[in-house]
Amino acid sequence: MNAQSPHDPSRRSVLRTTAGAAGAAGLGLGSLAAGTAHAAAPAATAPAAEGGATAAPRRQGATMAGVPFEGRSTVRVGIIGLGNRGSSMIDNFLVVPGVRVVALCDPVRAKAERAAAKVTAAGQPAPAVYTHGENDYEKLCARTDLDLVYVATPWELHFPMARAAMLNGKHVGVECPVAMELQELWELVDLSERTRRHCMQLENCCYGRNELRVLRMAHAGKFGQLLHGAGAYNHDLRGLMFSPTYYEGPWRRQWHTRLRGDLYPNHGFGPVANYMDVNRGDRVVSISSFGTPALGLAEYRAAHMPAGDPSWKESYIGADRTISMVQTAKGRVIRLEHDVSTPHPYSRINSLGGTKGVFEDYPARIYIEPDHTDDRWADFSAYADEFDHWLWKEHANPPGGHGGMDYIMVFRLTQCMRLGLVPDFDVYDAATWTAPVPLSHASIRANGAPQQIPDFTRGEWRRARPGMDSPRPA
């Protein structure tokens, strides 16, 4: 069977069967205010399916690097997408001080109503609810009483929704990945600079306790001169992708019929990029990717899905495991892996090495000189008192999912917004951490040939500036 194109099944059918899908990718936004035309795309950018990095297009506005939020007493939030991720993240927004959930959007009315009940149960006024059709997210974005739009929808919808939010004057936080095409990444960068609104990849793993401890140790010089790192999303999702209830519809599984590369690089890439100050003194310049045959999903389907199930119409091309090597301007190397189609324990690898030693996660272990001299891994927890991030010292047992990192992320984002601080990461980080999606596909199709990673900062990466290791605000 031929692999399905990115437009099969139709956008409309996908939207009506996916959790949290609230608008069609690529739809025009003519109903928005005047002066909201598309940002100019970089000249001669190749389609996402083929990758193709090009020279940076001319900047249309000032840089967003180091730009603070406007301070405010309350952060007013609108949420688009109330499926698995959105319905769990709303709990964090409702318990963080100084946050009010004002509006909700999901085409599945029952999901929106359940989320609205959570809002009122938390003692907040009933939120506005948008459930009328696949474009109703535009009405949410057009509201004048929102400061932040949070997007937790199927991947192909992230770009048009982030775009609509910024064009309507809202800051926007987007679940991973921020977009699926290189041209879309450039457009988000351009829109953020033009509208002066932040567009952030809400990468919760950057806020993990281990990740933040390694970050502080790296910046304190404990690893010496940094040389290499590794990150991954190795997570057996076969049962969830074929589940009739976990995702509403086949949208996530069907991406394995469209792209061969790393579909979800952000969880592994983001933390290592932070360790190495990518976009803040170094930058990633190229990626070479390799992929195994795509066998795992078909084997799982044969063992578990009945004849006649719609999944039998799908032909999987996505490599079961992709391995990418990313080079930085300073010569460092980052290894990225992605595997959601074969049986294995969960791992994000999360490794960092330098001239004085190395850290590896899953399980967490460390070896650095002069602390260790016996060629045996040592206990990473021994460094907690000195190097734990202030966020984890203040929130030792945070609520919420993923070991509390979801709550820490929401707390810190809204804290920055309330106090008028610079966000921990920006649109340049979002574009950089997502670029492996189209570029790894292009590299695999070219037998591992290196693909240029654009400089989304347009030279700002040379300027050292704070990131996630910013000091605790007074």
C-alpha cells in the first residue's frame, strides 16, 4: 500500500476525530483584524517533507532575545485543546497563584464542559467556551481579555493556532513540536518579532529536577569544557497509538505514514541545548540522521488489531529508531534518538560530557574529577544540596504530572509574566528544538547527508545571555 500523503485523510475528518483539535492547519485567518497578513516566508524554502534549510530571511522586526513580558497582577489564560494533555495541564493553571483561566476551546463539547467544571470548582468565574466548529479557536484568540494562549492540540494544528494567537496580540505557549515544517518555523520567528509577542515551546522536560541540576553544574564548570551530550524520546507508545480511546482518532499514529525522521526531538534536545547555551553563546549548525526500517507498528497491528480496523489501510514509513548527530558552532556534538514503535523501557538518555567528566540519566549517575577517581559511577543525589535549582528547592513536592515538572513549568512561565521578566526560552529556542523534525527526514532521505540548521536568531546567538538558570526573583 502507498504511504498516505499529509492530507489523507482529509483535514476535516481529522479535525472531527482528534482530541483538542480546534482549527485546520493552513487555513487563512481572514476573519481577524486588518493588517494580519502572512509573514513573508524565506525565499526558496523547500517543502517540509524534503527539508531544506536556507539562508535566514531578512528580519522584519527587532529581536525577541532578552525581551521581557509586560508585568501584570493576573495572567489571563485561554486554552485550546482539552484532550489528554490539555485536560491535565488545566489543573496546573488552576493551582498556580495569580492565574485565571478565562476561555476554553475544543470541538468536542463534552471535553470543554468537563474542563469548565474544573474552573468553577477551583473558585474561578465560569470560562467562555468555544466548541462551534473547527475554526472557533480564532474567536478565542480574538478576545481582548487574554494574556496567554496555551495550545495542546494535534501537531499539525500548532502552527496555525500559534499564528492566530500572535496576530491577535497574545503571547502563546505551544506543546511539542511547535510546528512541522521549516517554513512554518521561520514564520513563527518573524511573527514573534513583528508582533512583539512571545511564542514559546513549552518544553516541560527542561524543568525536570535532574535537568536543572545538571544545567547548574554545567554552568558552574563541574564538567569542565563541554564536549558532547545526548537526548532522546524513547518511549513505547504502540498501545496508546492503537488505543481507540487514548487519542481521539489516529492523528499521532498517522504521522508515521508521512515522515521518516525524528517526530518528537524536543524532550531530548531542549535540555542538552540549555546545558550548552545554544542560542546563548553557541548554536547548532547541522544535523545528520539515520533511520532503521519501519517494522514495529505493523508488527504490533498484526498481533493486536482485528481485520477491518482502519489502521490496516496505513503504510508506515517512519523509522522505528532514528539517530541524529547534531554539530554546534563550537564543535560540540549532540546525539538525538527517537523510538516510539518498539518495546523498551522509557528513556530520554539526558547525558552530558566534558573534559572533567560525564553525567548519564536513566538511571541517574555521574563521574567527574576530582570528586571521583575509581572509574565507577557515583551517586548523583550527592549534588542536590549544592546544585538543585531554586525552583525545586521552593517546590520540593510539586503537584501535577511528569514528576511535577509540568507544574514547575507553568509556575515559572506565569511568574515571569506577572513580574515582567524575560521568559526562560523564546521563539528562537522553539524553532531550534523543532527543526530536527523536517531536517532529520530530509537527511534520512539523503542517506544521512548533513542538513544545515538555520540560525533562527540571525546572529544573536553570539551574545551570551541568561536562560533557564536565571536567578530567583526578589
